[in-house]
Amino acid sequence: MSRSDSQMEHRRHELLEAVHLNTRQQLIDLGVDPDVADQAGCAVSEMLARDWGGQLVNIPKDHHYKLAARDVAIYEKFNGTNHDVLAREHGVTVRAIYKIIKRVRAMGDPNQNTLF
């Protein structure tokens, strides 16, 4: 195995491990049991390796992710003080509501029209 093959193998493992750990953490932040979250993270990584292995995929760095409809709905109902109400209504933790509001604000207000 050449040095280049070894480096590529390391990068593939690094990607799958990052997907696994990130999926796990996102689910834990949303209140999912850590063991279940770990199993889900592992399943997502395995699916990527199985279904996309061998494919050449280019992921642009500057891609703006679309906000989930649920996140926009939460943001629209948010009044500045109703974190706990929204958390119960959407079946997530209060911490998840804070993160959703922060993420939507970072993307820009979805109700704000552009000038041009």
C-alpha cells in the first residue's frame, strides 16, 4: 500500500468517525438516550460507507443548509421567553430550543426580505 493510499484510508475513516460522533451528539442534545444516539450515529456511518463507498462526492464548503421546517416553525413561535413551552410542544429539550433559535438567527431571519 502506498503512502497516498494510506492517507486516503485515514481520511475516509476520519470522515465516517466524524459523522458517527456528530450524529450521536446532535441526538443527545435533542434529548435522546446516549446509547440509542450512539447506535444511530453508527448506523448513519455504516449507511454512508455501504451506500456511498467508492463514490466521488464533492461537498462545497460554502453551501447554506436549508432550515428544517420544524426549526422555522419554532423560530416563528418564539417570543423570547417561551423556550420551555416550545420544548414541550416539539418534544425536545429546552437546550435544543436555544440551539435551534441560535442556528436560525445565524442563518438570517427567514421572515426578513432581501433588499435586491
